[in-house]
Amino acid sequence: MATYVVGDIQITDPAVFQTHVPRALATIARFGGRVIAGGGRIDLLEGGPMPERIFIIEFPTTDAARRWYGSDEYRAALEVRLSAAHGRVFLIEGSEISAAPPVAGLDTGKG
């Protein structure tokens, strides 16, 4: 099952942060991951505060995501990011949303 690494970060040194990006991307690919969203426009729909930067990385398994985050390869890129940004990073295990029971009254697109 796919697993996602999601970050909500605030960049404190944009120039240094940019040096982190190609290093991190190379390590993500080596562990079978891919960035599915990051650095784009954010529309806050609910709650607060407004995040500055969000990224979402998909890995094929939880094990692959954990091996990537704990790897020596990523450690060097992580140290650069931590010197140029702060925030929170989450690991979220995917689930089969389609297996959820239907919600009464929810438009299913029929009609």
C-alpha cells in the first residue's frame, strides 16, 4: 500500500534551501518514491494558520519511506534542509478509501 511523506515547512534561508532540493530528489527516486505535490499554490480551505510550503512524496510502501528517511543518502540533504527551514514532516500510510461504506445522501454522480 502506498505511503506518503507530507511536510509543512517554513523556509528561513531560500538560497540554502534550493541547494537541498536536487539532493533530496535524487535520494527519493533511489527508494522508489516520487514527489506528487510540492511548492505550488496553497488554498487554505479550513483552519489555520496558513502553511507556507507543503510537499507530498509517495512511496510504494511504508518500509520504503522509512528506509529513505533514515538513509545515509538522505541524511546529508536533510541536514541542509534543517539548516534552511523548519516545520513538521509526517508519514501517512495509505488506505483503500473506495472500501469505505457509502454515505447516505451523498451525490454519487448519477442522475
